Amino acid sequence: NGEPLINAFGRRRQIFASNYHEMQKDGCHFLASGDAAGIMINATIKVYEELNLLPTLLVHDEDLFELPRGEAGERAAKDIKEIMELPVKEMDNLSFPVEVSRGKNYLEMEEVKL
């Protein structure tokens, strides 16, 4: 229970726990989930800034965008994928693969290769 943990995006958290094992576990969870959230938030903001598109739904590590059918939707999906796969400077320029799915509704989504 000394110094706070700071994740790759500068978010700080002081870990309090009843024992050393719990403190280590909480710290690991904070770093992993905090970095994942930072990656998604920053990528979503970049999509909005560059394409003026906001997701309809955000679920942990997924953004759901409603796009038009046809060529315009295909182009938008490719642009979103390219933006979301940009290197993350806060993580030594690591990049993460993005999967794209589409369907009439969330239940009927199928992965597509772009």
C-alpha cells in the first residue's frame, strides 16, 4: 500500500487490500483493464474526429456502428478498421488487430474480411 499504480494512459490507482496476494491481483487487473479501456476510448475518439461517426453501442472491447449498406458502408467499415488499428503511442507503438462483423442485428453478426 505504497505508491499508486499508473497505467500506460496516466490513470492512477491506489490499491488497498487485506493481504499481499489481493493487492497484487487488484493491481494486475487495474493495469490490464485500464490499458484496454484506454485503447478503446482513444480509438473511438479518433474515429469520431476523423470520420464524424459515433458508435451506437460500446461493449467492453467492441464498438458497434450503424453504417449504410453497400459501398458507402463498406468504405466506412474499412476506414474505421484502419483508424482502430493505428499504433498506440502510449504502449510503445503496439498495434492491435481489429475484427469487423456485420449483420441486420447484434445477434446475426458475422465476421467479414476487409
